[in-house]
Amino acid sequence: MTRTPIAQILSSEEVPDSVLVQGWVRTKRDSKAFSFIELNDGSCLSNLQIVADAVLPGYEDAVLHLTTGASVSVEGKIVPSRGKGQKWEMQATEVTLLGLAEEDFPLQKKGHSMEFLRSIAHLRPRSNLFGAVFRVRSRMAYAIHQFFQDRGFFWVHTPIITASDCEGAGEMFRVVTMDGDEIKLGDDEFFGKPSYLTVSGQLEGETFATALSNIYTFGPTFRAENSHTSRHASEFWMIEPEIAFCDLEGDMGLAEEMLKYLASDALENCSEDLNFFNRFVDKGLIERLEFVRDRDFQRISYTDAVELLKESGEKFEYPVEYGLNLQSEHERYLTETHFECPTTVFNYPKEIKPFYMRKNDDGKTVAAMDLLVPGIGEIVGGSQREERLDLLRENMAAHDLDEAEYSWYVDLRRYGTVPHAGFGLGFERLLMFVTGVTNIRDVIPFPRTPGSAEF
RNA sequence: UCCUCUGUAGCUCAGCGGUAGAGCGGGUGGCUGUUAACCACUAGGUCGUUGGUUCGAAUCCAACCGGAGGAGCCA
């Protein structure tokens, strides 16, 4: 008999008479004549309640000594439940123990801190919360591909090892080879020059956007910054669409449409897990996702945002002044206090943005945009790219970049240049937004942060 | 890199200068169509590490190690 996922059983109107389920025991309650086993196989949040009569062959060995965490294989009939709390339950005809869980199995039925669960990252997917997080993670990855593929975007696999620093994107990890304990550098360098783990696939993405028109990347990204915050990781996943024949307006539109699409997809396809988050993690989650799905986002230029912050009467720790970066507290005020909804800030001063962003006609600002969401801050950062050869060269010089290092990037402006734009969406930040989980370490299977690369 | 908090049983925590505690989890027994089941008994600890103060340190002090939060940087 082949295994039937518990999700399939619990969502059925009519079920096959006799099925096989396999999974891990969440809890067990014994009485004299039978035991209730709560079995979870990760296919959904809910457990299947199994009734195992004491007269079953092997009851003593296979059932009586079961503890939380043990793995079992159970054959039986699905019947309407006589108890409250579930529609179906299983009347077991055969219970086979696959593996006991030793008595110090760390996952209990209640009261674990996120910090503790992080320390047992190999077992935490078996908890309700993390099972739900990683089911939603899978679904969101699927929905992202669907969103782009439905709109004619091609998925491009940009390199993970790179020799070009996407300027300003952050500190990089160096890639080296070893001879014993000796790191090979200089002339012995494997790639003939210093190479790094990618901090962004954007520059390579642009080369494909100027060929296939609409592309996106979706893959791991690495930043060697020594950040200790709940929203930074050294290894994370990023989605970077790049669109030819597109300006900032279209770029902002796509980012907003995408966020709405993903909120809608999660509400539609992850309702059981979202309801769980809504109960135990963030009471306003579903309401917020519905808001994001149904209502328009706010847009405000950097210049207007600075004015708004100055006139808000709010006391900020850091100064608000044209030409300075908006601080976390300023972004939070805009999206959480003033607008109370996702907010796109656009047209930043050129001095605080990277070389590749397109200069606006005012000569002072560039066509950049950041999409801010309540509770998390920046979730998308993007821009229209500078497609004019002379202006790009000026920008590179102004940023002290060696044009020779970026000759292939400059070439895109020499051979059939086109207006184009794109953005980066942090996948984990999206998941924080969709699940209500407040620490990035808890939405990625095995988090890498400074000083921590266990598992 | 800077600032702040924190480390006691498998887990969550109490104790805050005078013989190491509870709940949950584990074991044993009982009871019940139960559902964070319930009741009784029981095992389980170099109080993060090292040093210091003290008649006496889980408790006070210092350093170190681990964890967390915030700032910056960004996604």
C-alpha cells in the first residue's frame, strides 16, 4: 500500500476505506483499552488522530511506549471522528514502529522559545510553527516563478561566483583555493584574479534583459557584513527582475503588483498555515495581507518625504535633511505611522545611490525606489538604470570606478542601448512579511549569520 | 564595529549572600472517547567558563565564551 499524505485525508469529502499513513508522533494519550496518537507528516499543519486499540497485535511494543517524536507507519480505516476538533480520524489495524525518539527529544508540545528552536535547526521543521513557515516558503517560491512566467519573464541563472562587485551592495566573501593551509593568492589565484560570492545578480541580469527583454533571477546571495539584526543574514535569497523598455514608473508598478500577487496567493493557498500565524505569531496578519491585496500602495518622492518628516512634529533621534539617507526610524514613521500601508519612496539624491542608477532631468536625483512595508522596512530596492553611455561613464568616474573592470557592462550602452529598470526583492523579508515571523533567522532553513554557520 | 539585555534540570522559568525549586517533558502505576487530557509516585543539576571578594557565592565583582535586541549597512 502506498502512503497517503495526511493533508489529502483531512481535506477529503470521501476517503478510501483503508489507507497507510506514515509520520511522526506529536503526542499520545493512553487509556486502558486504547491510545490516541496524534500523527503529523508535514503535509499540513493538522495532525491525524489515530485510535489504536489495546488488542492490536504488538500494541505493547509499538504503541504503548511511543513518545513524542517517534516515527510510525499506520494502516487503518478512516472514519468520522466521534470526538470534537476533527472531522476524520483513523481506526488503526496495524501500527509499525519505525524509530523511537529517545527520552531527551527536545521538542515538546508547548512553550519553546525561538532562540532554542534555532539551536536545534535540524529538528525545528517538526514543530507546528516551522512546518508552517517552510510550507509557506515553498509556496511563495512557486508563486514568484508563476508571477513572472505568466508575464513572459525568463528565469536567468546568474553566477554565484563573480569577479565584479555590484558597487555599494555590501561587503563580499572572497572565494579562494588552498594548498594545505596556504591560501592561493595573486598569480596562483584560481580564476586569475580575485573572485567573490555574489552580492547581486543585477549587472549580469541587465545583460540578459537587453537580449530577452524581461528576465528575473532567483537565487542565493551573500553579504559579509557584520550585521546583528533580526533582518540581516549572511546568506539569503533574492529575486531580481530586470525589464527592458521600462522606466521607473513601470518598475514601481511591477514591484507593487508582485507584492499584491504574493499576498493574494498566500491567502488563497496557505490559509491553514496563515491562520496559525494569525493566532500565535501576529494577530493582525491576515487583515494586513488582505489590505495589501486590496488597497493601493502609497508613493512619495524622497524630497516630499523629507518635507513630510520635517513637518511631522515627530522627534527623531537622527536628523532629517535633504541629502541624508532616511534612517530606519524615518522609514518606520512613513509606513507605520503616517501612511499605515506599504509605501514606495522614489527619486533619491544621486550622491547616496550607486553608479548604475539613472540621473533625472533635475540633475540632482536618480530614478531609484525603495518599497517599505510596516514592521520590516525595506523589502524592495530598485531603480531605472542609466542607459546613456556618456552619463554612465560620468557616474562611474564620480564613484571612482575603473571603467575597464566593467567594460562588458558599459558595452550594453554601446550596442543598442535601451531604457531599462529592475529591482531586488529579499525573499526572506517577503516571508517575514507574509508569515508575521519577526526574525529572518526563522524563515530560512539553516541561517548563516556572523559567527554562526551550524548545520 | 558600537550600545543594551541575557545565560539555573531535556524545555519554560522562579530563587538574587546561608543545605538547588516548580511546571512541562521522561520513567512507573492508576483513570478516562481523549485532544496542551487528568491523578499519584519517581529519576534528573560542577547554577555558561575562569578568576576574585566573603566564614560562606547560583546570588556580589572582573574577564572570557554563547544567545538576544537595537544602530549602521542593506534585501
